Amino acid sequence: MSTKTEIVCPQHSALQIWPESFYHASTDQKTTPRTAGFQPYRLGVRPNLMRLRSSQRRQGIVEAPPSSPVPTLERAEQGVEKVEIQLPPADGGAEAWKFLFAAFMVEAFIFGFSLQFGVFQSYYSTHAPYAGRTDLSLIGTLETTPYFLGGPVATYLVHRYRRWQREVIWAGFVISIIGIGSASWAPDFGTLVATQGFVYGLGVLLIFYPIFSMMNEWFIERRGLAMGLFCGATGVTGMFLPFVLQILLDKYGPVITLRISTIGLIILIGPMLPMLKPRFPKDFHEEVPKADFSFLRMPLFYCFALAGLLQGMAYYFPGFFAASYAESLGMSSTIGALQLVVAALGQLTGQIAFGYFSDLRLPGFWIDKRLPVEILVFISPFISGVAVLALWGTARSLGMLIAFDIIFGFFGGGFVVLWARMGTTLSPNPALALPAFSAFACMRGVGNLLTGPVSAVLLTTDVKMTVYGIGRYENIIAYSGACMMASAAVMVVWYVFRKVGKRLERNGEFCGCPK
């Protein structure tokens, strides 16, 4: 007797899965409801086969009839034993929100801690034994860059060993704790770079990509909003964590501060890890589709990637130079810290808002369709570029600086939330979502790496209050604004390209552009 496993989703019809090789086939995505968390595959596309472990003999291929609006799997033979697995609901319910809360906390304090290295850098640069070193930024770069550039490798590991996702998260947490804790015993600069920089950054990388994969299971229709809340966590900690670290450094020094931080991360994040679990049973993840890299053949992917690269090349400059710009205007260092808090608040609200709008279905012209993500990909860098050129470059007062911080934080910070919807725009295939996300993150990592060398070339020494950008920051502001506007222009070119292609196609002329 063969065994049939039926996974029951409380929101939708049951998805029947046989312990055989099978694949999903369905009608058009617009008329197919979500079933057990899977987005349907387009007709005629046979993805890699998925299998479910069974002690029974494997036989037959089971597939859905193409005419069925809901993917159901027909029996291959008579005499089957049915096993039901009750799934928690997606896009809501206690389990989904518990997962998102735990992910929020991990993002807020694990990745949020790495984003506050500027506080440590300021202290290291003015206190022995590292006072006067010009390469301190290397530590901060190694803390954050693996998170971005290591995305493709992490994606492969998540897909290859999907059933071990929770164990990978625990391993990453242990590695990050070892990195930050051992940094307090670092005898020299090289050891400090290796521990607080590379080891901690490696732990961050291992933690987050399994979380992204699980989030695709828990949130489908509300995936953009979930990403907005998740990414906005660093905006929350950005409003208070720099002050806490600065107080600890001034009072106890870096050794005690790093040890207190280690204990704090264990207390705050340790209890969250058990809540980070996938929606599907562990056995269901034993054999899954290989990562889908078909998006590399899509012109729209390269438009998204180029727009993301240009946006990433400009995004970090305002945060790096906000405090020093205010001090050049004669303001106190407290004003610089206030700017970072205001920018973090703008980032938090912007990421939630962009996540919400990326999920939004509009009536009327876009009937039963989401707001095209291409519009949001244009709006984010365009408004950010206008703010850089019009507000930052001419700012001479606290009011203008605060206005710039709010606008840039809102629109610039919202861009990263769109990565999830960029992936689903390329294809509804769930095997493509994480690889596309990692590719966009890699582009951001390249921009992050370029920030240091570019700033060293563009930054000047003279401060002239009557000159645009007070002279010293003129080139930085012009470069940042130009990159943001170029990022927005990429989406304009894509829009024109599509319109011209469709017109040529209607006229019966050959055009190689995608529909």
C-alpha cells in the first residue's frame, strides 16, 4: 500500500502530496489561490522535482490536471493510506506573528549592533592603542559586507540543506557571540579585525538567509509588509543603541563594553531562536527544488540590479558624514547624534510604508493587481536624490538638516524592502525568490565596499560656508545625488524600452524585448 500525505492549510483547500516525484502545474496565477504556501508554476514549466520521504515504495508521477484552478494531486493507484499534516496559517495567526517578532528582534540587535560600529570607530580613533589609525573602518566593513556579498553562497547552502535551517541559525548565533566576545580579549589590531569584524560578520551571514527563506513560507500576500517590519528593526535600535554604546565606552572602555554587549545579545536573542522555525514540517524539506537562476536571463533583473547598485553606491554617505557636516557648520556633536536618530526614525517608517505599498492591490486601472514594484523602485532613489541635491547641499541650519534626514531616511531606507517583491515580479516560482534576493543584496554589498575608497577621493579639506556643500562635502553630495538620480533613470529607460517594444510588436515588427 502506498502512503499519501495531505498537507492541510486552514485558509485554503488541502494540498495533497504523494511520497513520489511530482511537480506543480496550475492555471494562470491571477486565478489560482495560494495553496499551502506555494506560488503556482506557470503552465508548460516543469521545475525540479520535489520528494517527500516515505518508508513506502516510491512509484509513479503525480501531477495536477491543467484545467484545475487549484493545484490538486490525483491518485496514481488505488489503495492508499492518507496522512494529514495540519499547517499553521500563512500571513497571520499566532505562529506567523511569533516568527516575525523573533526575526524583528534578531535583526534589531544582531545586525543592528554591526551597524553601530561608527561609535566604536570614533572611540578607537581617539584612544590608545589604536589612536590615529586610518584603517579602523576595515572592522566595520567586515562586519556588514559578508551579509551582502556572501548572499549567493548562503543561498546555495540554504537550498542544499534546507531541513537544517534552524541548526544553521543557531550555529550563526554561536559564531557571532564568539566573535564579539573574543574581541574583548584581542591583543592586537589584526585579532580585533578578525573577531569583531570577520567572525561576527560570518555569524550574521549564517543567521539571516535561513530567516529570509522561512519568511517566504510564513508570508505570501503580506511578504512586503513583513519585510518592511523586519528591516525596520534596525531603525528602532538606531534611535537608542548608539547612545547606550557611547555611554558604556566612555564609562568602562571597549573591553567591558564588548563583554556587556555579548551578555546582552545572549539574553535578548537566545530566547527568540526557538520561535524561528519553518512553516512546513522538517521532512517536507528533505528534497526540494534546486535554486532557480533563470532570472539571470531576464532583462528586468539587470535593470533591478543596476538600479540597486547605483542606489547602494550613494546610500551610505549621508549616514557617514551627517555628524561631521553638522560640526563643520559649528553645531555640537549632540546635533550629529540627533540627526542619526531622526534618520533612523525616517528609515523605520519608510521601510514599513514601502513594504505595505509593495503588497497593495489597487482597484480600477490595476484591477486585482499589485502596485507595480517598478514604480516604487523609481520613487525611492528619485526622491532621495532630490533631497540630497536640494536639501543637503544647501543646508545651513538644523531645520534643513532634520528635513533632509527624514526625507532621505524614509525614501532611501525603503529601497531594501523592495527586494522581495522584485523577486516575485521576475517569477512567481518560489525557488527563485531567495537567489534573486541574494543577488540584489550582493549589489548593495558592492556599493558598501565602494563607499570608503570613493569618499577618500572626493572629500576635500577646506570648509567654505558660501559654497555649495560648504566646499568640503561638495563632491560627496554631487556624487551621491547623481548616483540616486541615475538609479531612478534606469527604471525610466526600462519603461520606455517596454513601451517601444510593445508598439513595435503591435505593428508586426520584430522586437526582442520581453512582454
